[in-house]
Amino acid sequence: MAPAGDSLAEPITVAGLRAEVLDEKRASISAEKRASIATDPRPATADAGAVTPAGVVTPDVSHTMVVPLCKLPEGSTTGADPEQPGALGMGQRASTGITTFNQFWQYFMPLLGAYIADQYWGRYKTISWALGIDIIGHIILIMSAIPPVIGNQGGALGAMIIAIIVIGFGTGGFKPNVNPLIVEQLGALVGQVTMVFAEKEIGFWLSYTLPTFMLCLCPLVMWLNRHKYERRPPGGSVLGQALKTWFLAQKGCWSINPVATWKNLHKDDFWEKVKPSNFSHETRPKWMTFDDAWVDELSRGFNACAVFCWYPIFWLCYNQINNNLISQAAVMQRHGVPNDILSNLNPFALLIFIPLNDFFIYPALRKAGFRFTPIKKITAGFFTGAAAMIWAAVVQHYIYQKSECGKYASGEDCAAVEINVWAQTGSYVLIALSEVFASITSLEYAFSKAPKNMRSMVQAVALFMTAFSAALGQALVGLAADPLLVWNYGVVAINSPSGQYQLPST
């Protein structure tokens, strides 16, 4: 669950929870009292009009990138197959690499989209252009899956890569500029289930056409409601000035001695030297149009972002549901269930866990006198993510034990292992629970620490950490194939709890 963009004049909504914690003392209490589905008494804005259709489409495509990379079933011209759909025959390692790049691209480009919206175009225009680009990307994706193309491995793969890149540009425009609600999880669940069965029974071209059709409705929705949207002019990007100030503050701090560098970057006067009052009129940079108080707020904002620094390790756990767990399901007994259908357990579990925690678990813990502070929640999220990977590693171990091919269970000539695919349920449910504890809470914690006008910067850092995690995941692609898959899940499981030891103590 990645966060959406921020506006300086309106509260942030993350998966239906409003991150409006006003101060540190109330941070762990106010978030738990909020309703799971946020409402806004003001007139509809561009965010409200576009959120549901646009937000549903992105997860639809990214969750189905693995299956086309399986082998094209014999005699099929569409990739459809009652047992195991496929098309390109690239193998698990290649599919993991491509889906990991897709994950990186989907979370890196929103930084550009947020900057363009804040600095130049405003939200409405940015979303409108982004939807057009996204539709073009989806059309290219459909073209990669039509019968005349899908049989040509090089042509189909090239078209798919181009589609991923174009869709990333589109996603980058609307992802940070719409507010995701809990209903987005419901939309993702319905859309992905429909796509899975479309690719199995008809072919990938239909599977990709369904979200494209939904996406084409978005411009119509925005046009019909154009007079209801509140179009605010761009007010300038805080992120640009923040980064320039941060880089200026680092001047003279770096050394070949890493210990000295660490100490320099954490000096008490780190931010003092970049306050405008310390510059003369001649030496002050032209972009430095703020005052000393703004630098103090920036300092608080960066301190708030410290909670995100170790999140790339946590997101490594989540990213497994987009590739390796789907491939794991392909070698198990599915009894007619597509191997990528189980990934929908994640949004389904979120629909249950978010209100369950809000209305029952958190209040019960408070009543019992247990202070489940934000840092404790995040710690629980890291350990829960590790537990999900341990579950996956154990399942993979038994797959190797029971497979007639031993530790090469995914071989073409190997029969499905006598383990029911629903044995994966624990991994998906635990990952969803870890998101509730770690992902949602991290934003609320950071927002409670940061000034309101720095929330867009906090949002940008959170998105970048997700993208950085995907880049980090490329280092593990070598483990994403037989006979190393137990090690793959084990390494991720061991790394996840290590991040919580670096979290702030309050």
C-alpha cells in the first residue's frame, strides 16, 4: 500500500485512515479512533472524482505481469489454458526481474508527477494528461498480447516493456495526486479476480482490455464533473527547495572516513548554516526565498522521514506477492484455481484488518492499558512481514521435499506437487497484517512529527523508499529460481526484523 499525494490545504487520507495527528502525544490514539472510510464534507475535488477508477487499474496490471512470462501453452494463440496460462516462456528469474523493475518504476515516477502538479500544472491538469498517457500504455499492453504478436517472443516482450514504461509515466501523474480510499482495495480485488479468469479462459488480450476499458471511463468521469472540481493553481513544490537546502547543508560534511561523515551529518548545527540569516545578500542563492523558520520546519520534516529509512527492507517482503509467490503457486495443486488468484487475498485481508484493528483490536488494547504506540505497531509490522516470509520458506521447503524433481520443482516435465495451493494463505494474510501495522502507521507517525507544509516531502520520501526497495530487490533476483527459493524467502525474512532496531525510540 503506497501512499497518495499531499496537498498543503487538505488532510491526508491513507487507506481510509486520516493522517491528521496533531502532536506526538496524541499520535498513537487519534489514528485509532478514525473511521476506516474517510469522508469529506466539502465539494468534490479532482481527487474524489478520479480516485476509484484510476486507483483500481494500476494494481490490476502489475499483479498479472508474472503469468505472461510463463511458457505459451501448446496449440494456444492467446496464452489461455485451463491449467496454466502463459506466453513468453521466460522463467521465474526473468519474471521476477521484470516485475521488480515494474514495481520500481511505478513508485519512482510519482515523484515526478507530484513535482509537476505542485510546480507547474496543478492536480486536475496533471491527472488529465496522466490518464491519457496511461491509456496509451494499456493499449500497447493489449497489442503485446493479441494472437499475431504473442507468439513472437521478442516482439511481445518488447511491447510489454514499452507498455510498462509508458504506464509508469501515466501512473506517476495520478498516483500522488489522488486520495486512495479503502474502496480502492475493493476495486483492486474485483478487478484482479476478473482479469485472472479472463487470461485463463480467453487470453491475455482480454485480461488487459478490462482495466483499459475501466481506465477509459476516467476522462469521461472527470469531464462530466469538471464544474464540481476545485481546481487550485500550483503553489510551488516544497520538495524542490527542500532538496536544494538539504544538499547545501551537506556541503563540507562528507569525508573518506564514514564515521566522520556520520558525525558531520548529525551535528546540532547541521541546519543552522543554511538559514537565510547566515547569508549576505550577495552570497544567498536565488532560490532561497524562505526564512529561518522555514528551515526549522524543514529540519522537523527530515527528522520525521527518518522512520522510512529502513522501510526498503520491509517492502522486500511485500514485493514477493508480485512475483515469487505467484510462481510458487504454479507448481502446487490448484484444482482449477489460477496461480495468480491468491494474490487477491492481500486486498481482501486488508478490507478485514483495517476496520477490525480500528474498531476492535486497538480500542481493546487501550482499554486493557497497553500503549500500542506507533513505533510498537511498526515493529510488529516488521516482525509480521518476516513471519510471512518464514511461512513461504516452509511451504517452499515442503514443495522441494514432495516434488518428483526435488529442488527443481518448476521444471517443465515436473508434475504439480501434492500440496494444496491454499497453503499459501498464511503468507498473504500475514503480509496484509504487516501493511496495516507498518505502512499506514509509518505515514501517521511521520505526519505527526512533520509540519503540515512538509507533508508532500514526507510523501515523496515514502514513495522513494518503496522504489528503492524494488531496486534493492534486483540484487535478490539471482535467488529467485530453483533450487534457491528457500534461501530467497529466508534472506528476506531475516532482514525484515533488522530494520526495526534502527527505528526511533519514541
